[in-house]
Amino acid sequence: MEGLTDGRPKALLEISGRTLIEHLLDRLRGPVTDVCLVTGPGEAESFRRILGESYGDLCVHIAVQNSPVGVADAVRRAEALVNGPFMVVMGDCWYDRDLSSFPQQWQSADTAGAVLVEPADAAGGQPIGLVTLTEERVTGMIKAPWSGQADLRVCGAFLFPLKFFTSAAAAHRPESGEHELEDVVQELIAGGATFRAIRYEGWRRNINTPADLRAVEERVDTLSDPAAINSSE
């Protein structure tokens, strides 16, 4: 992606005239009122220039992760802004449907947290954690390429209890040096917390390659074309 991003975060890639982060924030409106973007050093101003202090009815906060040591560590940078259960959404994902039902479905599930999931297969080879279930409860997460070990994988979003921060801070860092969200889910489950798997009923793409970007652009164009939408219904 180096030639396409020009050194910028993937969330600032343009898709049909708007940045990926703008597309993503559009999907979060509803039950979400505040968002915190966690960026790398020197990136905060770029996001602030595009989004300002707010985006529509969303209040926008920005935190900085000084070293790229995993997404769980990145989320910890937002701890001062969080006072209850919270949702984490990967900034390089594009969704064709709103995510507003994700926290609503979690609230009715009576579990500590939730993982948004989609069918897992070899298509696209996207490096996202695999999820094992027992009656829609998450029992484990596998950080490995898909080879039939599980039917579902993470769909780019999690919902965590406030306890995430103490668990993430106390956790032993993996040999890779990067502490990921899947690690924290496993640790919380081992400590007795329950996580519900909530299925995403739409089309999503994690943007890792130019081919992913082209696929998203084609999808956006299709959704913007009334004739194409009607013909697919």
C-alpha cells in the first residue's frame, strides 16, 4: 500500500472523494456519541484537519500511540476518555452497513463483551483472528491464517468492558512484542468474562492491498448507483 498511502495512515485513503475514516464514522452514528482515534506520532494533525473537533454529531478525540506495539496497546492510549463499556473498530475496515446495531445486540445478550464476526474462508487471505464458539459464546480466538480451523473470523470490531484496561496492562506481552485485542479477549475469558459473537450481515473489506481498495471503490460506486442497487434486490 506504500504507493497509495504516501506515508499516511490507511484511514486517510480516499474512497470516492472521501477518506476511509469519514466512511467509517458514518457507520457509527446512533448509539455512539464520542469517538477516540488512536494515531501514530505526527498523524494527529492530519486527522484533525479533516474531521475537526466533531464529525456530525460525534465528538472526536485523538490519542497518540508512540510505538507500534499492537492494537491492544493502542486502545490503552484512550483509557482516560473511557468510563464504561466501549466499542473498538479497526480504522482500515470499510463496511456497507451501519454498526449501530452492534452495541444494541450486545446489550440484549447479557455478556461482558462482544465480537463482531463474519464467515471465515481462504478468500482474500485477510489476516484477521479466527473465532471459536459454543452456542454464540466466544470460547477462543486463533491468530493464524485460515485453514479450516474455524467457521468465523473477527469482522473488525469488538465491544469491551471497562476491565479491558486492567487486563491489558497486566498481560504478558507475546514474543512478537505486539499485544493484540485477541490476546485480551482470551485473557478476559480465562478470567471468567463472557463474550457474545454477533454476526455482521453485510459486506466488509479490510484494506491491506490495492486490490482491496479497488474492491471497496467498486462497492461504493454500486451503492451510489440506484439502478445497480435495484437490479441486485
